[in-house]
Amino acid sequence: MVGTLELVLIGFGVYVLALLALQARGVLPDYVRVSGPLVTLHTGRGKAFLDRLAKRRRFWRAWGNVGLGITVVVMLFAAVFLVLSAYLVLSAPEQTRAVEPQNALVIPGVNDFLPLSAAPDIVFGLLVGMVVHEGGHGLLCRVEDIDIDSMGVALLGFIPLGAFVEPDEESRVKADRGAQSRMFAAGVTNNFVVTALAFALLAGPVAGAIAVAPGVAVGGAYPGSAAADAGLGHSDVITAVNGTDVENRTELEAALADVESAAVEVDLHDGSTVTVQRRVLAVEFVPEVLNVSSGEAPVIEAVNGTPVRTEAEFAAAVENRTVATLETSRGSVTVPLGAYSARVTPDSPLVDEGVPENASAVITGVGDTRVRTAADLREALDAVGAGGSTSVTLFVDGQRRTVDVTLEDGVLGVAGVAPGVSGVVPDDFGVREYPAAGFLALLDGSHPQIQGQSGLFASIIVHLGWLLGLPIASLAGSPFNFAGFTGGVADFYVVQGPLAGLGGGVFLLANLLFWTGWINLNLGIFNCIPAFPLDGGHLTRTSTEAVVSRLPLPNRRQLTSAVTTVVSLTMLGALVMMFVGPQLLA
């Protein structure tokens, strides 16, 4: 079956071939030029406007020097990042969503992290980024008396790729290296300024006008869960359970625990009520423990023949049993019940007592303390303390063993301890909470990981890093990404304060600011890569010329070309390795 990406590529290829055929027949107007998949639309308009802006030359040159310094620093970091990333791919070629080929394309709906619901905001950000970037080049051209041949927009087929300013080559070559460097850095500088303005407005008055709606925001329901069967899903907000109001996950769990029956009445923010028939779903589990393959979570129906419908009933059933038969929707299995460890570490107290190293184990007791979960195990070991001696009861390969150990630095010697009972995490309700408060705190800068930084500069850098990573938050372990207040996400928030009169317009403004800042930051960083035809490649050449010109060597022009070519090929190779290497080397 042909996938979305394949269909897009086929359509793209047909479109490009049609344009090339039209150009070959002379049908296209002079201002449209096609070079392979690249289409450029040229115009000479706008030069007079740039000439008027360029009259304050001293100011713009000072501005260009500041931007040049920032651009060079980012260029060095970009080069180091690319080389290190390529090295990591070579040493451990693991395919991740971040480096899948379609995610290199800024196409909503094709890129896994750019949803179609955010397409208008992304396109707006791209247009702003392209205009200010190339406008910066054009302005500094006129400030430095570099003539402009033409300006326009570059398209990859029909996809906006960037705007451009074409300096007159002869005029550019006549300009000194400082003038050329300021001109090449001007576009990146403007992108970073737009980023700062957009994120400052977002973090200040706009995000300040947004608050989390009371209740539990539902990001989704586990497949096969009670919540999924009841129709609960993304954009629902749970406000009460059996008449008890809930405002967060903790209150929801407490309200559910107070209900003994399996059936609970759940009130939603839209005024509707649904009945949820609870059952115990293993939302996380170790496949080897339940003797089932990973995939759809099984329902735990009974423990040693005793039916269990809620988490409380499951906890009571495993309280005093170190071995039990779990009857699940995917078969029955008899397992030890304790803290599951994937591996007993070499040279550890357990190995010293004859437990096989690298074996998996289920620890059911430490001294006289019953151990059911990883949390129980930590508490029991903390109670023994570093250097203390105790007995440990565990199951290895299904065989029960009790060994006496002395803890070295408080370490028993187990790794990969799974959450839950024997790696089984039960959930009798089945909703996945959307981290509405956490995402809002990252937007407005109030998150502890931002506020906890020492110094304003460090806080700004960390804040930018979080804002840059929000659309790909799932790569850092979050169950959700943040792509703006779209796709039902706005239902998790309310508008307050002086901007309350704008209503949903606040969310629209927030989306435009978020994606404008995000796109401009990425566009600026990307153009800092020291590879032709990017701005970083041109700056690498002018910097190399400045150094080589001071050396008492012949053929300095050839040496400059060699250095810039090697750097460009290295950067391009690193980029290719990031996105293609995992498939080739895995």
C-alpha cells in the first residue's frame, strides 16, 4: 500500500517534470526560473524601499557587527553539534523518529511533529522568517554599496523554501570582507530578533492571559481500557467522579479509590456524563512476566481465581502472595510477585552470594519486609543502609532463593527495575492525562527547570531550549508533543485577565507567536551551518580568507577554496548521515 510520503513524493515529481517541460518550450515567463526541483520567482521591486532604509549606515553597520558576532558563535555550535551527531549515528546507528527522512521536511501532515492543524501558523511563521531573512541581506547590501540583481522567493517544487536576494557578484567581490560578512550574517540576525520578540510576547502578556481549565485534561485513553470503551478521549476534561469534583490527577485517583463498585459516573466539562465500567488493564508490563508479546495491553481478570475489577482489589489480592496465578484476557500465567529487575549486575552483593550475573530476578522480600514494587524495594534498602547486612528473598529462573548480603554503598546490585508489581502497572480507568499545566509553564517560563537556573542568561537559554523542543517533546519521554493550542488542546485552557475579551483569539495569537518564534529560531540556526549555499558557508569562506591572507603562502585563493570545500562537504555529509545513516548502518 502506498503511504502518504510516497504519494507526496510522486506528486512532487510530476509537478517538477511539468515545470521543466514548460520551461523547455519557453512557456514560463522570464521571472520564473526552474533548476531541477528548485523554482525561483524573481523581481526587481523593493530596491527603492531598501535604499531608503539604508540611509542610516552607521547604525546598520553597528547592528551588522553585533549580528555577525552572534552568528559566528551559533555557527561554531552548529558545526560541533552536526559532527557529534554524525559520530553518534556511526557508533550506534539506531533509527529514531527524529531522524526519519520525512521529518527533515517542514511539511505539516508529512512531518510527524508538524500536525495539519498547525499548518496555517507554520506557513505564517515561514513567510515571516523568509521575508525578514532575505530583507536583512538586501538591506545590508545597500548599506555596504553592494548592488542587487534581483529579489524573490525560492520554492522546492511548490513548497516555499525561502526568499532570496541576489547580490551583483562583481559588486559583492569589490566589497571588503567585513562588509560581505555583515551582509551574510544579517539574515540570521533578523531571524533571531524575530524569535526573541515572538517568544517575549508569548511568554509575557499572551501566555499570562491563559490558565489551565479546572479538571483533568484527557490526552487520550489506553486502547482496550475502560475509559476507551466509555468513549473518553483527547480534548475531554473530567470535572467530577460520582459527584465529587476533581481538579487534577491526584484528586481523580482519590475519587476513584473511594468508589468500591466497578461502575463510576464521570462528569465532563461540556456538561455530559458517561458511565465507566472499570477493569484492571496492564498499561505497562514486562512481556516475559505475563508470557505475552508486547503490543495491546492485557486485562487482568483474576488473581488466584479471585476476580479483580479495580486497582484496590488487585492490590489487596497481591498483598501477601509472593506467587500467584494471574488470569488475563490473553491467558493465565503463574508468576512471582515482587520488584522485577531485568539484570543482576556483575561484581555485586547478589553475585557474591551465587546469584547468576545478568540474570533477571523478582525480589519479593528484604529482611522481614514484603517487597511488591520498585518503591518498596528502595524503601527497604534505604532502611538497611550502606554497609548494612540483610537477607534478600528473590526468584531467579522461577526458583525461590534467600541469600544474606552486605550492601556496598547501599547498592544491592540490580539494574532495570521495572515499575509496578513484577513489572505490571495496573490501571482500572485508563486515561492518559495531558500535561496542560506543564506545557503552559514552559511557554510562560514559570517552569521550575527554567526558574531554577542561576542567572538570567542561563534561564533564557534553557527557556529557548524548551520552546524549541516542545513540538518534539515525545522524544524526551513525554507521551505528548505540544504543537500549539490546536486540535482540541484549547479545550484544556481558559482565557483570563485583560485579554479575556479576545476569547479564542488569544489562542490564535499564541499559536502565531509560538510558530513564528519556533520557525525563525530553526531557520536562523540552520542557516548558520558552515556549508554552501547557506550563510554559514559564505561566512566560513570570508573568515578563511581573512586568516589565509595573512599567511606567507602562495596560491592562497586555492587554499581558501580547499578549506571551505572540505568544511562544506563535512557538514553536508554529517547532515546526510543523521537522516540516512541509521537506515544504511542499522
